[in-house]
Amino acid sequence: MFRLPLGEWVDSAVDWLQTHLVWLFDAISSIVSGMFDGIAAVLSAPAPLLFAGIVAVIAWWLRGLPAALLTFVGFALIDSVELWDEAMDTLTLVLVATLVTLLIAVPLGIWASRSRTVSAVVRPVLDFMQTMPAMVYLIPGVIFFGVGVVPGIIATIIFALPPGVRMTELGIRQVDGELVEAAEAFGTTSRNTLLRVQLPLALPTIMAGINQVIMLGLSMVVIAGMVGGGGLGGSVYRAIGNVDVGLGFEAGISIVILAMYLDRMTGALGTVVSPLGRRAVAKTRAMAEGWKIWTYRPQPVVAVAAIVALALVAGGMSVFGGSKADTAGKSAQVGDGKKISIGYIPWDEGIASTFLWKEMLEQRGFEVDVKQYEAGALYTGMANGQIDFQTDSWLPVTHASYWEKYQDRLEDMGSWYAPTSLELAVPAYMKDITSMEDLKGRASEFKGRIVGIEPSAGEMGLLKDKLLPGYGLDEEYKLIDGSTPSMLAELKRAYAKKEPIVVPLWSPHWAYNDYDLTKLKDPKGLWGEGDGIHTLARKGFSQENPEVAQWLKSFKMTEEQLTSLEAEIQKAGSGKEQQAVRTWLKDNSGVVDTWAPPRRTPGP
Amino acid sequence: MSRLQAEHLYKVFGRRPDEAVRKLESGADRDELRAEGTTAAVIDASFTVEPGQIFVVMGLSGSGKSTLLRMLNGLLDPTAGRVLFDGQDLTALSPRELRHVRSTKISMVFQHFALFPHRSVLENAAYGLEVQGVSREEREVRAAEALRLTGLEGWEKSWPDELSGGMQQRVGLARALATDADLLLMDESFSALDPLIRRDMQDQLLELQKRLKKTIVFITHDLNEAMRLGDRIAVMRDGKIVQLGSAEDILVTPANDYVASFTQDVDRSRVLTAGAIMAEPHTVMGGKAADGTELRTPQDVLAAAPAAVAESTPIIDLFTPCSQSPDPVAVTDAKGKLVGVVPSSRLLAVLGEPMTPAEAPRDAEPAAAAGADVKKVAGV
């Protein structure tokens, strides 16, 4: 069968777009991020509880007192699990995506409803947008727009656009043909027919579409989190990566609260803005009995006044008490408030070294932003210059494919830990297994499984292509794709029950500290030479930050230092990485001055 | 000056409509075209509607009557032919001019009312004026006046869905009247209503028409309705007008079996008029009345008759007088002069089998008058 080089065409199309339409992508990027920053600034200005009050008043106006109380409790809950900033980022992301989506979807839906041709052309495109897995266009999105909120918003728009267009088209087409004919028979222009008859009558359906757009947008925030979109999606993604069930639930429930609030409010807004809905509400309200207070709703004027009052109070508060305590006395530092962003993949040595550098750089006066990424997004983001550096690249073997692809746009800051080794490991209680060769014929004990890590990890590629065939294990064992944290969770579970398990591991790793494990020997030497763990930076980083570059280049850790730091972080639990680093630094005093020496010349 | 003229109107849906029209003109059949995938909805329709006349187009569904109506105000573009209104060729107008004609000169009333559910009754009635750009105060005054005409005073603030079907259609009628358009197109406007309400609406339309003298084209599939309302009636079948004439023409001399089969169900006693079935006065002169009086002069006949009616009186009104006396009912003209008599035997005879043209009484001319007097019937 002839191999259609579809993928290559797409590749070259993406390359072409990247080189020829940079200006366009930059423009879109700056518009979208401008909108995001603007809305984010407004939303995060008021104190959380005041903001909760404002949204509660909106709920009161739209749905009555019980809804208002639930809203307040819900938003207070988000604040009390310390996910407020993330929730506001997510809300902003959804609002911006919804806004842009509607600007595109409603006119497109109107056009499609008025022309069969447009409708026929638009439909397959919408199907494509809705069913193409988001990850497929997310990485090109990162190439065009860089990591951060923009590709997340773009992906959300692409995903949420179809229901907006479809519902608008459907709503307009559903309007009784006789009514449209009546409008025409009285000499109405087609523009006025649209504005005075079709749109008002289609409004409930269009509002249902808007509701769908918002809901789909919220469901995309987790995927946006994978490319640095931050917000609750980022928290969820981090929680998944670290098998942190608690954080996952907290972030998840916050998303649910936002989703329910937005869903109910847009639903109610639909009836308020549509003339027919307004009448229906008035009718049912007139019939309702019982306590007036439950059904009373403030007039829009009252609601607006209350919101303005709350907003003013909010503004006042932030004026008087808002500004952050200045990190005074550090002005003489090297960093001088300069911003540095570090990206990482949730591998243990990566987390350890990343938070170590975050702490050290902050001590030297830098403002450090640390974000977790999916591996492809991390390298692409760095190549595009949005991420300054990352500390966890295994070269020359394991991460060779990334290095080959992006080496022109990256700087190698050298290896800070060597040699590493890759291996398969089994618990020590499996006494008779010490070498790869011993695995042969024992598949039934391990249920035929090797519990693997991320399929994008280099080690997994080596296992699949070299090790398993090399030792004749590829028939017997199935290598299961997963993630490092899920592999470690499975190891922990099996270890506690003393069940047989075999996993890919690497040294250094804290698991060797915590569990008694056997590294399986590799008599054929198929794993190859041990990699060094390299720090990679974006091109131009060392020119702009010569001192930091110098520090990174001369940075070295011993196995004892690294495993003890990893163990400390493991002990503290996720979300407290930096505190763990601080504790570790207290026990290892002096290392900061060695790795990141302070400026010699004393300040004024 | 004739107000509305349709000249050789064709409407063909499908591919290559012009070619289809040529084929139809050279005698091709509707079925032949259907085999080619084109549908001839209206074939060679020509008629004239005089000012102040109610012109009814009658036909079953699929006969092309609604398509024909929509060509009259340009909602559908004729494939061939012309529509002249006030001497102006509507088919030659630009879209903008056509919209202007629609908003000022032609109104339309729809089968399912087509009221805007998001507008109040008053706003609905004022819609046409709103499109014309009339100021709010003026259009509200004029819309309220139109609502008053249709008997909906006091309902201005209501919403369409709060009204019964008949009242909703009164709003539809008010909306059409509010613009003061001369031509009213009514598309099966009363078909969706209950029979009793439908009669009320028909009466009200006739009542209004007496005062307003609009030119009305009324579409219906109900021959009774057509006969009640129509000054002239066009019967359509398969896109063609098969007969054009007054109610009595159609009833008494159906053009073909198709039309005749329609007329079977018609209540003849309400359509036929005294003038249409009356006998010459001399047929009774020289005889004797029941009480023995000799009938020598028209005055004698009038004196003996149980009632004197106008020529336009539907014969249903003659039964009661005929049952009270063996003497014939007198038919008089506007000045009270005796023009004919209706003996009870004759009354019974016309209600029997449809008469062959040879037996038919002299052709009734005053069809227009028939419409004007139906009010009397409704009172029964």
C-alpha cells in the first residue's frame, strides 16, 4: 500500500505557517493575552469574599435568594481550599474564550442559517474541530502561540465553537417560516427580519448554545493546563501528574462550582434576555406562593447598584491593604526583580532541581515562575523562548529526539549529575530475580505486565525497541503506558502487599531510598552508557543572564545530595516542594553560596 | 381602472424553469414535467380583480393556490407572466421598490395567523406601520383603531398566546388593515378556526368590506366559504384555473366533473338566490290565491304573497314564508316592483338533483349583490 505522506505535509504546512505568518500569530497572541490580562486584573482585584458577594448578588438577581446563598458558599469554598487565584485565572480563561467564540460563532451561525452553501461547507469543518483530539492541535498551537494561556484559549475556542455556530443556525432556522414570510410580506428588509423577528425568537436556542460554549470551555481548562494555561486546569494536571488525589479533588470541585454557577446563570440569563422567557418567568412568579423572600428578586437597577457598591468597597480595600509586602533590602541582589521562568516535567529529579533553583534564584532577588508541562510542550515552549530553562534533560541518549529537533534553538548548560543509569527494577523480596535474563518464563507471576511510565519518555522507547526484544521478552511481557507517579503508586501498592512487580526506574531515584529494590543487571549492555542530566536553556538566555548561566553551567549535585533532597520533597508532599527545599537547605548550609555565589561588591 | 391583474402567470420549481414554461405553453402536461424533476405549481393563470371585489381562489392542497397568492405580492417571483396592480408591473420592480409596495399597498393575512409571539397585540397590529417608519405615537393610534375595527378593543396590552384562535386572527386582520393597504391577500385565513368562529370571521370580514371596500384576494379550500365570500371565484386544479365565475355560475353550470363534484356538498339553499330561481310573475297572474282572491295585477300578487324578498335573498330565507302559505313568495326589485315569484314547488325542485343547464333558471347576474346581503343569512 502506498504510504500517503499526510503527516509530512502537515509538518511542512506548520513550518511554513510558522515562518510566514509570524506577524499574524503574534498579533492574535497579543490580542488574546491582552484580553486575558485585562479581565484577569478586574476579576482578581476584589478580595475573594467580596467577589463572592458580587457573584452572589448576580445570582440573586437572576435566580433568587437560595441560588445566591449557594453561590456565596461555593465561592467561599474555593477560597478556603486556597485555589482562589487559580479559579479566577480559569474564570478569565473561560470568559475570554467564550467572548471570542461568540464573536465568531454567532455571525457564522447567522450566515449559515441564511445560505445552504455556507451551511454545507461549515458543517464538516465543525465536525472536524469538535472531534479532532485537542492534544493534536495543542502542540501546533504551542508552536504558533507559545506556551501559556494563549494556546489554551485558542484550543478552547476551537473546541467550543461548534455548538455556538450550530445552535445559532438551528435557532434561526427553527423560527416559524410563516413569521418570516409575514415580516417579508409587510416589506421588512432582510436585515430587519433578522434583527426584529429571527434573532429575538432564536434567542433561547442561541443562549442554550452559549451555555454549551461555556461548559465545553470549562471542560477544556485541564487540557489548557497541560500547556501552561495555569488556573484550576494546571492544578488538576499537576495533581494528576503527582497522583495527588486531594489536590485533584479540590481543584476538580472548584471547577464544578464554577461550571454550575456559569451554567445556571447563563441559563437564567437566557430567560431574562428573551422576551418570551421573561413573560414565562413573570407568569410563574405571579402564581408562586409561600415565602416571598425566596422568590423575590431585585430589579436589575438594584442589583447593579449592589454590585457597584461591593466593587467600590473591593477597590477601596485593595487600595488600602492590597499591595504586597515589598521584599525590601534585596535590591542589591543580582536578580533585581528580573523574571525567570522554569519549566519541568513531573519527574522526581526534575521537581527537586527545579524547586532548588527556584529557591536559590529567589534568594538572589529573581522573580521565578515555575510551571509543569507535558514534555512536548516544554521543549516547544523553550524553543520558542517562553521558558527560560529546564533542568531535566537526559543526554545524549534518552532525550536525543528532542535535542535533535530543537538543538538550534536551545543552549546546553551542561550536565549537573552523572552518570545516571536506566534499569528495570523489582522488589528485593523477589530474591531469585537479579538480571534481565531471569525475567524470561516468569511472565505469569507478573501478570505479563511491566508497569511503565510516560510513553514519551526515552526510557520507554529503549525498553520497547531494544531491551525487550534483546532479551526475548517482547512476546511475554506487555509494556503498559502510564505516568511516573502512577508507576510509583503501583510500586508502592505492590510493595506493601509483597506482590511481584517489575518497573522501569532510573538512578538517581528516591525510590531506592524508600524501598528495598533490586536493579536488574543488563549483561548485554543494551541500556547503553549512562546519560548525564543536563540543564537546557532557550537560545540567548546566557547572553541576557550571564551570571545565572554561569551558575547553571557550574552546578553539580552528588547522588547523596540529590536523593536526600528528593526524599525530603517526597516527605513534605506535593504543593510544599519549596518548603522541603528550604528544610533541606538548612541541613546543607552553604551550598547556595557555592552554587549561586552572591555578588562580591557590597551595595551602597 | 382595474386594480389587480394577473396575466399568464407561471411558476415552475426545479431546474430550467423557462424551458418548462415553453413546454407548458406548447401543451405539455404537468405529469410530463414531473417526470423530469420539475414541478409546475401554477400554469397560465390570468384574472382581473376589480376594486372593492372579493376574489376567491378555491382549490385543494397542491392545486397551486398559495403559490399563486405569493406571486401577487412578489414573495415568489413568477417564472413567466406579469402582475399589474394599479397599472404598475410588480414583477418589474427592484427589491427595494417591491418592499415599498408591500409595506404600503399590499397586506397579507396568514393561515396560522403568523403573529409575532414576542410582541404584544398592539405591537403586532402596528408592525406594518413600524416597517414604514411611522412614529410610535401615530402607529399606536392607528393600530388601536384597526384593533377596534376588528373588535379587539381592550386587548392591546395582551400577548398573542393569551388569545383564542379567532381573536388571534382578528389581530392578524388588524395588522393587515392598519397599514391602509388597498389590496388584502388572505391565505386560508379562516381555515385553522373552528366552524362557528369561522362563520363569525366570515361575517365580520363581509361587514368590514362593506365599509372599507378593499380589494381582496382570498384563498380557501372550502367551497362553502368561497361561495359565502366570493364576488368571483376561481377554481384551481393542478396549477390551472379550471373555472372562473360567480358562486352561482359554479354551482349551476360547473365547467367539468371535477368542479361539479365539489359543488355536491355545497348548501345550495344558502348560495342560490331568489332572483336565480324565481319564475316570471305572469305565471301566477290570472290564477287565484289560496283565499280565493283573483290575482290580476302585480299588486294582487304582492298582497297575497306571504313575503316579499329581494332578488339577492338566499333561498334559505324563503322556506319559512312558503310553509306558512300556499301562495308564492314575491320577489321585488329595489323600488318594490314585482319582478318574479317563487312558488313552493319550485323551491323544492331546485334543492333536488343538480339541474342540467337546459333546466337552469335564467342566469343570475347580481352576484355582487349576493355577497352584500349574506349578513341576513348569518342572522338565521
